[in-house]
Amino acid sequence: MLTHPETIYIDEGVDFLDARLYSACRAPFGLAIMLPRRAYTSEVFQRLENEKVWTRDWVCVGSAPEIGEPHDLLPYTIGQHAIHVQRQEDGSLIGRFNKAQHGGCRAIPAQCRTGKKTKCSYTSCGYSRDRDVIQGGVLTELAPQMGQYLGAVPERLIPAKVKTSGPLIFANIDPTPDVERQFDQPVWPQNLVRLSGHWQEHRSNWKLAGAALVDVARSYEAGGGAVNHVASEWCFPNLVLIRTRHATLAIVLQPTAMDQTLWRLSFFSRPDLSYAEHDAACGVLLRLLEKAAAEATSRQGDIELCLSGETTERSRAGWQFNQLLMQRIAERHVSYWNAPLMHA
């Protein structure tokens, strides 16, 4: 799962583990520059994120109402690691690594090593796109999904740690013994229920997408002033919460390529709202999403056109996120060496 301690992360002469590379990014907001351009375009940096973020942090993978019935299964690929969360008979949740990490392939094909999630019929693969929730009734003994995700004896699969905050599900796959990243759960009103959800995909690096969502939400007012005030929160690494007076939108950001991000959307509102009030509240959030998607795509284009020079970080949300990301990159971890032990 984790890389050899001597693994290097260098792309065209840029060493992503060199602390000096980020010195100007650590300046106070207004003076700091953005992360190096290749942090948004390089497959090598994507592998570094897998090592330093996705295999270490608590990652939001979806919401509990999506798997409300026994045996319902939520697939989610964290970095390059294919896991799932399943509802148990007693109502609890269990996380496991999928049985087939590399699909039906004996080795990882070259087209799957580009950093872009592929469309593959073997949907449990850590290099392919996830499918939506699998209903428990589909997971019969001879079903292909059973072989891809659970196998004949699910109890033998490698476990993934699972926690919830309100209706949201978080998973952690850090294998380091006795070490666990602190779980900073978001504040969640108890009286909200999930009424709808869908996926969107936009051409933007996931880091730019998160900053665009927060920035647009914080500057967005939709007629009525304080009545429709919008607030936002970015929970590191991949959850953005946008709140209005009557509804909350949870956006789970999942990179599908360095320049592509899947937005997994869940709309929550108070149970006493009428359908008309819920639709009106969601309408505000959908218009905000449209504006944020355009902003994120524009920022991606600007990054790709900026071939040289340093760019000032103009997003406060982006700057705050970068401070956490640089902290993760600088951390040292226990490494695993899989060569057989022997006497000298």
C-alpha cells in the first residue's frame, strides 16, 4: 500500500519533497504564492498525495442514508485503494478493502498508470471509476459484484476504519500500528435529513475545486439578503459543506484525474420543510454549484497556461488548505519494506 522509504517524487527536475519548494507558499495570506503549477498537473504529485494524504487522513466517502438497508454497499476509491463501506444486519457500518484491488488483471495495465481513473467493467479496481451504491439484494453468492467486492469470505478482507459524523461516513486506511490521524468531525445539525443527491464531474484539479466552492459560497447572495445567507466550510481533505438557512449541501470531492474531479453531492434539509421549500433551497445551492464549477474550470485553465513565474494565492480558502497540505507533505511516516527477512 505505502511506498518504499527511498521513493522519489521528482517531475521534470521538480522535487516535491524539497521543503524549499514551498517556502514562499507559507507566507501570510496576501503575500503567499500558490503551490507549484505541477501540484495541479503532475501525475507524480498525485502519487505523493496518495502517500501523504489519502492513505493517512480521515476521508469522507458518502452518507449513511445512501446505504440504509442491511447489506447495502458503498464503493469508494481512496487514492489508489479500492474500499467499500457496508451496512450490517444490526445497522452498524463496516469498512473493508475490496477483494480485487487491480480488477481482473494480473498486473496493472499501462493505461491505468496515467493517474486518470479508467472506465472498466471490473469496477472494484483501485485504478477505475467507482460505481454507485450496490443494493444488498444484488449481492448474491453468484453475482459478479460479490466476487469483485466481497469474495467468498468477506471476514478475511483487510479492514478499513470507519466513523460517522451526523449522517456522513468517513474512512481511514492508514496501516501504521497504534497511529491514527485525529478525526476532526464537522459540526452537524441533528434535525437535517438527506432528501436527494447526485454526482457531477468537472474539469478541475480537486484542490482548485474545493477552493472555488468555498470562495463562491462565501461571496454568494441569492436575493433576500440574510434570509438566504450562504456559509461554507472545507473539512480537510475532501469534504465541503455549504449551508443556507434551510438546507445543507455536502460535497465529497474525489479526484478522477489531475484535471478532473467528481463532485458527490448530497442535499440535506429540515424534515418539516415542504417539497416546494426544499426545492427552493436546493435551487439556490444548484445555482451556486454552477457558478463554482465555472470558477474551478477557469482556475484550472489559468494554471495550465501559466508556464513560468509565480502566481499569488488569491483564494483564502486555497491558502488555508495549502498550509495543511504542506504540513502533510513534510511529515515522516513509518515505512514498510516487503522484502523477505533473512540472516546475513
